[in-house]
Amino acid sequence: MSVSVVIPAYNAQDFIRVGIASLQKQTLAPLEIIVVNDASTDDTAKVVEAASKEDSRIKLINLAENVGPGGARNAGIEKARGQWIALLDADDRFAPERLERLVRLGNDTGADIVTDNLLIYDAVAQEVVRPGFRRRGSEPHFQVTLDSFLYNAAGESTECDFGLLMPLFRRDALVNRGLRYPVSLRHGEDFHLMLDALLAGCVWVCTNDAYYLYTERMGSISKTASGMSRTRVNYSAMKTATDQLLSRPAIGGNPRLRALVARRSKSLRWLNAKTKLVSMRKSEGTASVLKTCASDPWIAWNVGRFLLRRVSRKLNSLGHATFSSTGSRPLR
């Protein structure tokens, strides 16, 4: 079975070769490695062109204007010729056996989408921090349903947001259903494509094993930014797009799914508020944060809950009993 790998890249000259090298070491060699240069202002194109002279599988697509990660992925998908299409972010890597293991799983199960667990990676410390999610059940893999996807796509309310899992798509599943990444979002666009795929009837299987090295924007160990992420964090836009899902009959007309979407929206509201509070503390000081909390009970309650979770995790790491919190709820 042939695999095309699509890499959206924006100002990735300093690290794009690492991701490409991880593809060149795959035990199942990819048919092609499509790098979509999203109108970078650095030498990303030159770096990829040099690599393509050494490996004819590397194809470069240069976009005339910056369209964001979703639009760049779409451009790569349009050109992909493989029976499977894998996505790799420019600052991440594949373990050597990833393509072989996931294609085999897809073929064995007949799935349209295959994902694996994540290896959360601190690039500055050069260490794997943890797996994305704890092993789920005794079986080596499980099916992700619409319900379980939405349940596990609520930001800090879940152990691992399933919208972050990096898919291998059966090409026919994308083409026949007309599935593409939304271009209106530049943050959280993955969630909406995966949701659309499930609503369109795609079968999604996920293995408990982890083969994808997912680089943290801020290292958990080093406490230092990787310097490689180009994501424009916008939780407000993500919340708006999530709220709009309620107008879709398949979701708005289903009480369970409607509640799960509302739960995600609530989590995004908190993430947006927390981001603003962190920025406020840096620019205006702690007094401004306390004043904001005092004026808004909802923010104050969520700040308290956040601090309680941090204390709980600290105690847990020391081997003591932990406080219960929504962040420690088991995966469904």
C-alpha cells in the first residue's frame, strides 16, 4: 500500500529537515513527501529544494500567499497520489515504524482513518514527556466514535484532546466524501475535519501505541518555548466555530452531542480567559489579574479550579493522594 505524506510548512527552515529525515527512515517507505511551503518569508523553500535533489520523493509546493495550516494541507492532499495520506506538522516527527504499523492496522480493520497515541516531546530538553493518553482497555486498538471524539475533545477537561491526534486517511475516503480542512480557522482546524469525517460515516480506528512525536509549544520539562511552533493561538475563534456546530441538525438535534459540544465550548472559553490572564500578569502584574478575578465570579471560580488541579498533580507526582478534578476523569 502506498502512502503520501503531506507537511505544511511556514518559516520552518531551521527544523524541516528533521521531520523529513524521520520519513526517510520509515520501515514502510512513503511514495512521496509533499512539503507545502505556505508563503514562508525565510529559506524554507531553498532547504526543501536542496533535500529534493537528494531524494526524488520530496515534492515542493510553493503557495503564493499564506493560507494557514488547513489550506496548506488541502493543497498537499490535492496533489497526493498515495492510497493513504498521512499528515506531519513541520516541527514534529514520526517514529521509524509509524507508517508500517498504521497502514497495517488500517488494512486489517478496513478503517478510513487511522491514528495512534502521541509522544509528547519537549524539544529543548530533547525528552519525551509522556504519552498523550493513558492506555485504553486491554485491546491494542479501539474505534473512535462521534460520541467518544467529542467527549475527548474538550481541552483541559480531558486527558488528551483527540483533535490533536494525527491521522492517516484512506485517500478514497477523503476524495469520495469531499472532505477538506476548513480554511477559515488557523487554530483547531483539525477538530473540524475529523468531526466532518465522522459525520460523513468514516470509520476511525486508533491504536494505544504511540509513534508520533508531538512537539510542545512550551516544554513541560525545560519550561522553555520550542521556538518552532507557528500556530496562531485563537481560542475565541475556536469557541465561535464550536458554537456554530449546534446549528447542524446531526448535533443540535441530539441531546447527548449537543451537551458534549457545549462542554467543549465552555472549555475553550476558559482557555481563552486563561491566555488573557497570563498575558495580563506579564504586562500589568498580579494585581490586575486579582482585580479581574474579583470582578468576574466565573473567572475566579475557574482560576481556583485550575490552581487546585495544579496542586493535585504536584501531590500526585510526589506519591501522595490527589484531589479529584474534572481533569482527572478517565477516557471513555
